[in-house]
Amino acid sequence: MTNRPRLSFLRRALLVALSLAGSCAALWVLSPHLFLPDVDVYFAADMPPDVRAQLDHFYHVWDDPARRDAALEAMQKLNPEWELIGSTFLGYSLANVALKYPSERERALRHMDVIIEQTLKKPWREYLLAYSRERPFVRRPEGSLMVDGEVSLLIGLRRLVRDEPDYRYRGEHRRLVARCVDAMEAGPALWAESYPDECWLFCNALALASVKVFDVLEGADHSDLFRRWEERARKHLVHPGTGILHSAVTLQGKPVQPPEGSSIWVGIYGLSIAAPELAREQYERATELMTGRIACFRYGREWPVGMRGQWDIDSGLTPAGMGPASTGFALIASKERSDRELVAGLLAMLDLVGVPREHDGRLRYQSSNLVGDAVFLLGKTTGPAWTEVRRRDTLRSTSR
């Protein structure tokens, strides 16, 4: 008699456990049908509704100087790099939008011009974290490839959409690209400084992409630089345990930061037009070691499987290695690679944890900020700009 209550409790506990297991299994099976977005709309001819709503949010911010300045100041206070990245990545998105949706071109170009003008107003040092002033840059004259590369790519993409003969920033574009090339050529590893004796993959890959865009615009040819950069990266700058490029090295090529999700996905994005075979290989390694899955939801890892680092303001909190920044940047790389399965899973995760909210037809992500929203928008819209670069490059090759 004394064992009956215990047996009854055990039976109930077993039934609850079985019910939970069954519910989890059913959710696992049904989750793709319940949560995965229709990823085909992001590759179709018509603008997806959420892209429309995100654009209207950014137009709302940038159309009013007070709102714009307040938003940029908020990013500057949190992290000065975010002000730069939030502006340039929005500009990259607008270039893709302008190339894909002709009816949106004039509005997108107007806002690109405002972004370029506002970005160039500030001295380059104001976009760097405070530690950049603790010691001098190794190379002279001093300069940050982070700023030169991102801004030159922004101006180059604007010219890719429409390149008027009297475009006011054409000379500035040439100057910035020359600074990028000179800085990379000066380093033994062909990686240039973003911070004193810190050469980041994120920045070098975007700078290389900027040079490639410049080549198709101006008829220049930096293919030898691209070839040598890729060759040295393969031989000396790949992390031996993972096969993934280091996130940062010194001017001499000594590793500073191992692979991380905040860098490799943007590295792949930039290298897709400057060193496409290396980008393909890195994408295969990154998707294997730097993504994760929960049911149908996909996420980017901040560090490769089996490695662990310290989270910071750029990576965001990284529970079990899951990285908010890596997830957002992975969306850019996977969309550029037309990896629809990964794009769908990442967008599902974004809808789950990003807390999208639409008000008056304008969409923003409540758990994000100006820079995060710009990254998400680029992830949804990327593709047309690099396609146009490849098209013009092919035309140049066939006409020689």
C-alpha cells in the first residue's frame, strides 16, 4: 500500500515526459512549415513587403535632419564604428535596391547622396574606437582602411548605379581607392591597418571589393593585387585548425584575432568579387563550422565549433556560441551566395529574436539598432550590385 502513491507519481511524471517529448518532436517536424519564410520572394522581381517597410523606416530617419543626427549620435555614443557601418551598409543596400527596382532608383540615389555627404563630413579618426589613440599607426601617412575602404565602396556603388560625368565625389573616390591600394601594397602581408598594427579581414575584404568596383568603373586593372592578396592569404593567413581566415593580423601577418563570425561573413561578401574562389572555399568552411541549427532556425556562431572566445560590444552576447552579429552578417553572405536554405533559416531566427515591429508602414527590429537594421536590410537585398560588377567585368574581358 505504501508504494502506490509513489508509483502513481512516477506514472504521471512519465506521461508528462512522454507528452513533452511528443510535443517537441511534433514541433520539430512542423517548424519548417510554421516558421520558415517564403525565401523565394527575396530573389523575385518584386520588392518584398518587409524590404519596403524597412526602406520606409530608413527614409523616415534620414529625411529629417533632427531624426538623422539623433540616430547617428546614438550609434556614435555606443560605438563610433557603428555610426560608420550603419551608414555605409545602408548605402550598400540602397545601391542594390536601385539596381533591382527601377521605380525606387531616384529615391535610393537621393538618400545615397545624403549618406555620402554626411559620412565625409567627419574626420576619419572619429569613426574609430578610443584605443586607436593609444599608439601610432605603423604606416605613414596614418590612415584606417576601415574608413577608406567602406567609404570608397559606398561612393563606388553610387557610381555603379549612376555615374554622371560631373559627379562631385569622383575625385574623392579616386583618392580613397588609391589610399586603399597604397596601404595594402605597403604591408608585407598585403593587409592594411584598420587600427595601429591591426589589419582586419572585415575591412580588407571590403577595400578589395571597392577596388574591384573602381576597376569596372574606370577601366583600371588591379587583378595582380587580387591574385597576390589571395595567394598570401592562402599560404599564411588561414587558421590551421579550422581552415578559416584569421579575423585580424599584424602588418607582418602575425595572427591577432582567430576566426570569428563578426568578420568572416563580411570577408566572404567582399571577396566574392575580388577573390571569388577563395570566397567560395571560405563559405563552405564557415557554413560547416560557424553556423548552428535549432529545429528550422539557423544562426551564426561567433566562433568556430570547438573554439571559445570572449563576447564584446561588436559580437553581442553569445549564449552557447550563438552570435547576434554573426547571424546578421551570415545573412549577407548566404544571400550573396544564393544559399536559400540558410537564408530561410536565418530569416526565421531574425523574425523570432529580432522582434520586428511595424508602425505606420515602417519596420524596425526592436532588439536591434540602426546598424543592425542596416545589416539585415543588406542581407535581404544584396546580389544586384555584385551581379552588375561581374557583368561589366565580363564585357571588359570579351572586348579586349
